[in-house]
Amino acid sequence: MVASGPSGLTVEIRPLVRTRRGRLRFALLAAAVLIGALLGASRIVQGWETSLRRGEFTEFPLPLLASLSVAIGVFAPLALIGLAALAFAEETVEVSAETLTIRTTTFEKTSIRTIPLAELECWRETYLPLAPWWTWAVQRLAARWRGRLEPLAGAAGPKEKREIARILARATGKPLVNDFGRARS
């Protein structure tokens, strides 16, 4: 949602679970991750059991079996937490005459980042891995200032990110560029 007022422009990125379709997609994705983790865990448990019973690791080498165990036991729950953060995250970008303020709320914790417009260099679409770590996006949107990238719109899809970037570029007068510095339209 985009709102313009006397104090400036506000872009609100609502959570994915605000719609019935979004909740269904989230539930299906979470179920798929959970089912995959359970199937993987059952296969790894069988591998451990067989290898320990025989006293040798012929089916799966020990380093591979240990790595797979960590992947299933640690990263599958982290993926579910990341999906929950993605589904419930809210973000607001406010452009005033002098500052840009980005508010991100995840798990009832709000982080606020303020960027002086004079220091804002550009808006950048990038393939670099940026926080938040739980974002599903391949291409990310960031505000570049002081030589660093400040990520935003982590829960938005590619088309939404492009539209948000265009709106913010017009509002701030700063260009939208890609990783190679070429201007995007």
C-alpha cells in the first residue's frame, strides 16, 4: 500500500498471511519442508542404525552421514522459523523531506533504520546475499548509502520489489540500478 501525505510518502509492505491464498501457500510450503525433513530424517536414522550395527560406514561415509544429520536436524527447523518470519513480517518505508525511515517488524520486534536523503546514493536490485537471512528472494532490493546496502522489502515478490523500487526512486530522485551500476527502468 502506498500513501502520500503532507509529511511525505509511505510504502507499506504487508505480511504474506494477510490473505487466505497467502495463508494456504504458507501452510503448503511449511508442510512440504516438514515432510521432506521427516522423510530425510527417517532415511538418515536407517543409515546410522545400519552402519553402527555393522561397525562400518559403507552405505554412507561417516562425514557425509554426520553432515546430513546436521542438515536435517538443524537447518530444517531453521527453515521453518525463516518461513514463519517471512510470512508474518511487516515493513514500512517512509520518505520525508530529509530522511528515509525503514521499519521492519518480525516476531513482534521492530527494527528502525533511518537514512538521511542527502547520503542516499541509489536504490539497488542485487543478487548479493543480504539480511534478512530468511528471505526467499534471489534478487533483493536495497538502499545504498555510505557505501553499504540497507535491505528492504524482503517479503515482497520480484514484481512487487520492482514496483516499490520505482516508486521510491521517483519519490527520492535517486536512480534504481542493478549490480553492475546500470540504470533500471
